[in-house]
Amino acid sequence: MRTDAAAPTVKHLADYAPPDYEVETVRLVFALDPRETVVTAILSLRRREGAADDAPLVLDGEKLSLREVAIDGRNLGADQYEVSDSTLVIASVPAAFSLTTVVAIDPQANTALSGLYLSSGMFCTQCEAQGFRRITYYPDRPDVLSRFSVRIEAPKSVPVLLSNGNPGASGDLPGGRHFAEWDDPHPKPAYLFALVGGDLASLDDRFVTMSGREVTLRIFVHEKDLGRCAYALDALKRAMRWDEEVFGRQYDLDLFMIVAVDHFNFGAMENKGLNIFNAACVLASPETATDMDYETIEAIVAHEYFHNWSGNRVTCRDWFQLCLKEGFTVFRDQEFSADQRDRAVQRIKDVRRLWARQFPEDAGPLAHPVRPSSYVAIDNFYTATVYDKGAELVRMMKALVGAEAFRAGTDRYFEKNDGTAATVEDFVGAIEAASGRDLSRFMAWYAEAGTPVLRVEESREASGNGVTHTLTLTAEAGNRPVPVRLALIDEDGEAASERLVEVEGHANVVTEGVTPGAVASVLRGFSAPVRVERNLSVDERLKLARADTDPFSRWQAGYALAVDAALSLGGLGDLESPELVADELGAAIAKSVENEAFAPAFRAEVLRLPSLTDLARASRVIDPEKLQLGREVLRSRVLSYCRPVLESLHDGLASDEPYDPGALQAGRRALRNEALRLLLADADEAPARRALRQAEEADNMTDEAAATAALAHAPVAEREAALARFYDRWKDDALVLNKWFAWQAAYTGPGALEEVRALTEHPAFDKGNPNKVRALIGVFAMENLPTFHAADGSGYDFFFDFVSELDGRNPQVASRLLTATESWRRLEPLRRDLIEKKLRSLAERKGLSDNLYETAQRLVS
């Protein structure tokens, strides 16, 4: 915590230097206690070859009470070392030696949830990125890889004691205590260390690897939640098999464990052999979890398991290389989800997420390269750019070199770098070596922030059927290769001359024998993370929305036209006759959602009209009132064309089959519930009664939540009854209640801010629980544009007060909340001035954490 206005230290990629000392082995002994846990660490250290003979030993440490320091068994006097708030420095040490430190820590007081802390009575750790230094003194950096052995001692009231690797000895101790030992044979950095101690039950299974070795699988949860682990366990087994079949990677320990905890800053953490998960990303049953929850669990379980190779066996040399493990692993989990479900729909969802989170980041003051060149707090760089854009870079490399060469390159990467801390250059170099392709210019994608713009111009021969498309990247895109998939779509919906074009600056694509009236489909499958600028008529755009053979491009054409129509209907766009465009779009949507040749999940995406945040992202000026007006008019006009179809879908897709979270049933429910959501654009009582009836009669959370959420977002008389019913039914389930908080946070009707303010004092709201904070305050700031951006500044007053208070409790979550303001410069002038004053006042405040200080400074710089 900063106590003055001095700027914190900035770390630079260019300053990287290897550590002076290597840690060959680590022995940790924990005596667990809620208020005073004692940690004894015995490190076997050796001066790195090439380091200076007089190099001091500098170890990281925060919030530690040092009790003892010894070298080779001899205690050091206070004059032989120096302790600060962040380091332990020993000026003179041998070339090789054993260091013993004894420290005391206070898990119960650790509200930052970094290091060792308590969650609902359970001891657990979170060490990425720099939490291990809150456990003991250590060179807390990812390029220090060591073999860890651990002994955990605790009262028998904490019966389950877990750490990384394989279990060793266990037994009783005097005074009603017991112990358990663990040994991890694989060298790892400290950020992958994990410990859990609690009164837990486990759901067990086994998995046989492709080489025939049996692995025990265990998911640990509180006893009451044991019945909600089966899907996560099944997803884990599917992910293990998929990674063997698609990437040739098999698991390497005898035991793989997952533990669900209630208080967690992230979704999950890939600690070697002992993944710690936010309970929301593990627990699911048909009664308590939606289809989206099941999809999320499936993806996150896979993501953390895939890290066993892309992150653990091969880790990052430094935190600037974070995209090396996260971007690659996001790509892997996206491919897994595509294979498990509908590939086209998965691509739409992935790109929706990229547009919603990463494109605004790239366009605002928080923009940074996929591999940043500097940071103050590394926690602030667990961003959509690192994760989602990082995944897109991997996808582009696969497109450029081909699937076979890409697989050979990843094999080479894993084999060459196994057991090491690698860099982006190591990964790209492995793809180069396997493919024979020079990717040196591709590295610009990792080094430069911002979203390139691809301009598309078309010229046709005066006579004949030839057409030339000129693809030009804006100058700021630099000389980097951009793979662009392109085809011509004719009147009959046939794709001609589909090809992958590599654009570096400029490319002319000539196609002969083009049918008159054919329209170019550009960037099919969203083959690169760029913005496309081209002049197409409304008729041409509608043609693509009706006939494009690429599912993503077909969806995108309709979605983009819906965005432009809504903006123009609200007075923020430049479409001519937007009412007529909205009508034509409504007719096209009705035709698409009736077409049973398309998967229900795809039809649901076609029916999902742009949200307020979608419109804000696309608008040159953010005026929440005009955005809301445009969206409401668009929904009403589309509904006027689709009402009979929507009512028929909602009635016809009702099912009495036993619930199955798989793709087929989930797609049907998605389509049915999108139909219900759009029906509620009508203020008539009939849709509200229809929604309330669905909420009351639903036998699964997907249908119950969809109906209740639709009512919660609508200013209808049934709203209060629906919310009260849901709360009464689920008030004892903290995870389910997060949905209840989120629905009310997004409500834009009268009294919305007072409702959110009152919910912060609700008995079920816990300011110390990141899930609760994200559900209420995060949704309010990121999705409720009219209320958050109220013209009188009241939404800003509430939000900034909350963030400032939260910073003293949990700096990481406070900093992430503040990113909701990243587009403030595009607000209309009145609101822009109000929020700028708030941001500048916050940035100048003394006593901010490094996390919040850095984010505030970047927002106003």
C-alpha cells in the first residue's frame, strides 16, 4: 500500500536479467493457524554461473513477520541481513548454501486473497502472480524453477491437507493435530505452489492415459456441494482425452485434484496437480446452474488442465511473457469447446467476447501490446488483450502455416522447452522451425497495441465477369501479415473462389468468372482481429445475412446491420431510413430463425440483438439515453416482424425431456429463451405473464433464470413478484443468488441506483467476496449504462466511493472494477467532464494500492 504520492516502481521488459541465485529444492513446513500460521522454509540455493561473486541474495516478502534466518544451520544476527516491507536482503552468502527462514503470517486478515488466506473456514492459497511472497521469503519470479516438498501440520478439525504433486507420509501429532506430506517431482516456479486445508469431501474417479498409466482424479468441495461436481469431473476427463488426441499431451502425475473455494479473485488457478477453482466454476446441477454455467465450467476446467503443459511444464521466463501461457491456452480451450459443441456458434461466442472486452481495451487508455513492455502491478495485465487477443495470434499462426505444420510446431515447442521458463520467441520459433515459414514480421502483432483496420475496395470490369478486391491495412498496422479469408457469394447462396489471402500492407485479389450481383464475404470466420471498413449497400449486407455460407460471416452481417440501425434510430448513426432497414432486418431474422436447417444455437445467436454495451462500443459518441432509445425502437420493430415466429418457437421448443446440458438441448433452450426475451420488448401484459409462468413451472435453472432475468430487466408489474419468488427459493445458495444481484444491477428503470445502493447493505451481499462484488458492482458499471452514466453524476459518486473503499480490502478487484470506465473519453461532453473529474481525483489520491494507482493513472494519461 502506498502512503505518499510518489510513483511506484515501473518494471521494463528491456531490463530483464536472469536471477543471481537458483533454488534447487524447497522444503516447506506449515503449522496452520487462522491468526498465526508459522512457515518454515529451507531453500537449497546456488549462485548462477555468470553472476557476480559478491551478488547479494535478495528475496521477496510481504506481510511477513520474520522470526529466524539461518545459513547452513547457523542463525544470522540482525546486522547480517536487512528486512524491508518487500524484501529480505543478505549481503554476503556462499556460492552454494542452505537458507532457513521462519515466518508468521495471518491468513484470517488476508482480505486481498493473495498468498495464504481463509475462505469459509478453509485455508487456501493464490500465488499467481506474486502471492508466494506473502507466504515466505523467496525469489518470487517465474524463471526460478525448483522442486518442492511440503509438510502441513494442522488441528484435526482441518482433516484434509493438500499440496502439489504426489502424497507422502501422513499421521497424527500430539495435541489433537495431524500432518500430511507432499512431493512434487516436477520443477516449478513459486506462482504454481498451492496449499489447501479444510473439512472437505471428494468426488473421485480415474483416468487411463494414452500410455496406459492410471491417474486418480479428485474434486474436493464442502460436503453439502458433493452432488454438484459430476459435470466438472466429466469435463476434466474429456479435456484430458482431447489433449492427448489433438496435442499429444498426457498427464504426468499419479493424482490430479481440483478444490472449489468460495472466495477467489479469478475463475481458477492451474497450480501443478492441485487446481484451485472459484466455486462458481465447478459446482453445477440442473436446478442451480444454467446452460451457460455448464459451458463455462467445461471451458475453465479444460483451460486449467491444459495449463499442465502450456504453463506448467513450459512456463514463462518473466511476467511480460504472460500471453505465452494464457493466449496459447485460451486458444486450446476454445478449440476444445468448439469440438465439444457447435464450432460455428463457439466462434461467434469467442468473437463476441473479443469485441466486448478486448476491442474497447485496444481503443482506449488501457491499450497495451499482447506482450507489454512495462508494468507497475502485473495483476493489472491479466487482460482481454493478453488472453483473448493472444489466442487470436495463435489462431492466425495456425492459419498461416497450416494445421499439420502448426501441430508439428507445438510438439517441437513442448519437447524443446519442457521443464524451462520460455519466451514468446521460443514459441514462434518452434512454429517457424516446423513449418519453414519466416514469422519474424508476425512478431509485430505481439509488440504493438491497437486494432488494425482493413479497408476493402471493389472494382469490376466494364465488360466481363472479373472483379478486383483491394485489401489495404492502415499505416498504423505496420508491416505484419494478416490472414484474410475471402469468397464471393452469389444470388443462390453459393460461395465461389474461397481463399486465404495474406495481406501485408496491401493486396489485390482478382477473381474471374464472378456472377453478376455476387457479394464479397471478407474476413470469413473472423480470420484476424481487425476492423473491416468497406462500402456495402443495405441490400448487399442483407444478402450476406441471408445467404453467406460461412456461419460466422452470415451472423456478423446481420449483427452489424442491427448495430447500425439501432445507432441511427437513436440519432447516433448515419443510415438512411433506419426504420425501413430495421423492418427489413426483422424480416430477415424471422426467416433465419424459422429455418430448421440451422442449428438452434446458431438461430439463437441470430435472434440475440445488440446490447447497450455493444452499441456503446460501436458508437463514436456514447450517449446512454440515445443508445437506449435506439435499442428499444429496434427491438420493437424487429418484434413486429417476428412476433408469430417467436410465440411459435417459445411454445414449440418447450420440452419435458430430462435435462441434459449438452449442445443439442442447450441450443433449443437458448433459442426458446431468446424468443421470450424479445417478446418482452412489448409492453403488453401477455409476454410478462408468459415469462412469469415459465419461471414458476421451470424444472431447470436455465429456463427459470432466463424468464426471471427477462422480467427483472423489464419495467413490468410482474418484476417484483418474479424477483421475490427467486430470492425466497434460492436465498440459501450463495452462488445462485449472484444471478439475482446481477439482474438487479442491470435494471435501467426508475429507482435503479437506489436499488443497487440498497443491495450493498443486503444481508446476502458480502463485500469481501469477489463473486458478489462482480455480480453487483461490476455488472452495474459495465452493463447498466443509463444508470451508471446518469447525467447528474450520481452513478459515478456511488461507484467511485465503492471502489475507493474496496481498494483497502482487495486491490486486484478494485483495479479491475475501475476498468469499466475505460471508454470515458467517448462519452458525450457533460458526462465526460463529470467522470474525468472523478478519475483525476482518484489518480491524485494518496494511499492507493499500486494496482489501483496504475489503472487510474493510465486512464487519465
